[in-house]
Amino acid sequence: MSGIVKNAAKMMEMLPEEDKRFAYEFIKKLVLAWDPDFTKVTDEERRNIEEAEQSGFVDEEDINWDDLSAVF
């Protein structure tokens, strides 16, 4: 978690419950406006994806889903 996120969480913790709910709904709207279908990734997620792609994992297209015994 980045420092700015930690600071925002600390500040939200100081708010009364009603204002916490307002802040949460506002943040949720910001995130949905930025990524309405949850397809964007963070820099950390992108690094993890790239790392996984270079690790030699098996591509989904290479799997015979009708005969999984062939994988083992």
C-alpha cells in the first residue's frame, strides 16, 4: 500500500461514521469512473503479470479442457 493511501486511510479513520461512508462512496465512484469494468491493473499487478508470463506457465489455449489427465 502506498504512503498516500495509508495517509488517506488514517485521515478517514478520524471522521465520524457518516462522513466515512460518504468518503467511501466518493472513492468508489472515482474508481468506477477510472475503471468501470475492473480491467485496469496497478503497476504492481502489471509487474506480477509480466513475471508470471515469463515464468514458463502453461497458456490456457494449450490445455485440452476435455482431457485434463493429459496435463499430468
